[in-house]
Amino acid sequence: MLTLFWLGRTIFEQGRYAEAEEVWRAELKDRLEVHGEIHVDTLDDYHWIGRAALSQGNLVEAEAVWRKGLEGRRKPHGDCHIETLNGASWLSNSLIAQEKYTEAEALRKEQWEGRRKV
């Protein structure tokens, strides 16, 4: 499965975002079956699918995928783990891009509080 990740990353770096997203979604399907929703590799797939969606201008899809990834990171790590805080940052970015400022601000405040504790 790691090979699929790097294939997707190579395609992504060439600006072929839709193709990269397709590769990562195939990988995600396999990882969900093998590892489940809260495995670190599964959560990384959510992140990169979100990046591909954002790069294609699909802010709603990026938000949905990053939200799912953030929920998955919170389960094993809690709110103050660096992986959770990074996931919250990406979700905040997509909310700001959609002008959902109230929710983005609340999430940024959570991040700030979490980073102070780390």
C-alpha cells in the first residue's frame, strides 16, 4: 500500500491532482479494510485526499475529508496531540477559504489552546 501512496504523491507533485486523488482513494479503500479508520496511514490518506481536493478547487470535499481525518485523529490521540492539531489546521484552512469564519475561528482557538499544552 505504501507504493500507492508514493505513486499518488509523485502524480500530485506534477499537478495531476484528480489522478492523485483517485490513487489515494483506492489506497484508502484498502487501508480501511486492513487497518480501520484510526490507523496513522489511513489518516494520512484522508489528509492527502483533502489536499488533492483543495488543489482542484473542491473546498467542500476537502472540508469533508479533513473533518473525517480530524475525527479519526482525536480518537486515539485526543485534542492536544500534534497530529490532531495539524489536522485541525488543514480543516481550518478549508473553512476560511469557504468564508466559514466563525467555525474556523473556534477551531483556531482550540488549536492555540492545544499547542500551549503541548
